[in-house]
Amino acid sequence: MGIYWVLDRTTGEEILVDGDTVARVIRVEISYIDWCIETDGRFENGKWRVR
């Protein structure tokens, strides 16, 4: 499982977390997040940015 930088867009806080935590907090499958990062360099939605 990888390590990810996660930015909370509502507070501006950026933290380093593991893949299980990313999937649990954002509620998106980690395989989709990984695909977005491979394709665009990041995963983003209205509340989160993952790289």
C-alpha cells in the first residue's frame, strides 16, 4: 500500500497518510485514486486532493 499526501480543501491542512486511510476517509476505492494519480498526477474532488 502506498503513501499519499492528502489536502483537505476546507481547512487547507495537508497530511501524509497510507492508502487504507485515504480510501476510508475519502470513501473512494484506492484503485481508482491510484488510476487518477497515474493519469493526471492527482485525484481531486470538491473537498479533497490526493497526490
